[in-house]
Amino acid sequence: MTDLQWTVVAGAAIVLLGVIVANLREWKQAKKLLRAAAPVTEEPIFSVPAERVLDATLPSEIAETIAMLEWQFPISLQRVQQELRGWRHVASKPLSFGWITRASSLPAAQPEASEVVALQVGILLATRSGPLHAMEYSEWQEQLGRIAGALGARLTIPSMSDVLSRARTLDQQCAEVDAQLTLSVTAHQILSASAISAAAHSAGLESRGEARFAKGPLHHQRFSVFPGDTGSSLTLLLDVPRTTAPVAAFQEMVLTAQTLATVLQAELTDERGRPLAQQDLDQIAAQVSAREQQLISLGITPGSIVAQRLFL
């Protein structure tokens, strides 16, 4: 480039720099004016709605380890909710919350006052994907420490070694009593979507979309029904721990399977297509009953909120 070209470029750069500096000065002055105009309050004002997902489930001594946040003086519910906003899980483990107010020393699933004096925070010890592990515990502990610091709370949290030991024990116990039972309705021809839909309607099943059906409402279903792998069968699935009164639910599933078999001109079989006699069904019912009693002996009622959380 010639000397003249360099001079032009340098002059343009100086002009651009002057514009940027002027804009920065204006922005800083505007920011000062906004700060001066803003009202001064002793503590932040939040407009956070009471979220139902702050969880309508109390922490369970059976299924969870529980930390406690406590305040010397009552604190605004909205301030606490603001810090908890969006915090519902640690990895695959869901959280639960128990709110304690001045009016009652017993924790409640939903806060009934505008101020709280303590908060329980439970984390599930195990699910079907495995027990709580060290990284999940550490993340839970770190977040609780941050919240306690932000809100001036005293934090009490169980030690990691005790928690992880409990988690492994509970995971093993749950694995030993877990059961998902299936029956099949097997035809000698491919089942069309319209035939399956008509049969499901006759059996009193509710549609879940994509040729899937269930008995009972969405969050309290008794068992599910869906097409088998071959295209000529339907599978009925009973999730024992997650179903209320699983023995009765199994008997209901058998009656539904028999209705489906009649409508579809099929037969009741196991997963391999072997026909099931009444004696086979009685043996399965006895196994379901045994699992139900094992769950109850652990303090886990089939179909309860605790069971629904543990057997995710």
C-alpha cells in the first residue's frame, strides 16, 4: 500500500474508535440513570408462583436420604422457591421436598404459609437404573450448600459413606422383589390395527396412542397392552411393584386377555406362544402374591408413591 492509502486507513480507524468510545460513554450514563431511578429494597422481590412440581411428594425415610435446611427466623417462601426453581432431579434421581412452617413442625408436601422455618430435601436412593452413586451425592450436596449459603440456612446432611451404603442395600432389595409379568394373546394371522382397536374397545381398554392400550387411568393404570413383535400377537404387561393390589390386577389382566382372545379368535399364551392352562395362571398368581408380600415386608406398598419412585 502507498503512504496515501495507509493515511486513509488510519484516519478511518481513528473515526471508528471515536464512535465506539462515544457510544460506551452514553451507555454508562444511561446505566447510572437506571440505577438511580430503581427503587431500593432491603431484600429482592420475587414474583414466583407456587409450583406444584415442588414436589407434591414428601421425602420418604424408606426410599430416600434426607437433608435439612433450617432458618433461625422465618424466611419468605418465595425466596426459597426462587433458589429451588427448576431443581427436580440430580442425574436420574428425583428429589422431593417437605416444607415446615411456624404453625406446624410436621413437613408438608405443599407449603400452606408465606414463610417457612425449615425445608427437607430428599433424594431417591435407588431406581431400576441403579443405586445413588458418589457423583450424584456430591452434586446434591454441592447444590444444597449453594442454596444454604444463598439463603442463610443451617444445612444438615447425612454422610456420603452412610448414604451410599444404604443405597446399595436398597437397590439389591428392590432387585430381588422386582417383577414385570406378561401374557400374550396369539392369533394365527396378522392382526390389523382396526382389529386390535375393536378388540381393545370390547375389553374396556383405554387408548395410549400408537396401537398401545391400558386398563385404568394414565397415572394409576393396572396393566398395559401393546402389539407383540410378530404382528400376530398382543402383549399384556403387569408391572407388579408399580401397581396397586397386583394380585387383583393380575386376575383382571387374565380376564382382559381372555376377552381379547375371544374377539380376535386367538388364544392365551406365554411369550413363546405356549398355550396357558388355568393351572399355569394359578401358579403365576401365586408368584405375584409372593412378590406383593415381599414388597410389603420391605415397607413398600405396591402402587404407592414410594413404589412408583423406586421402580422408575
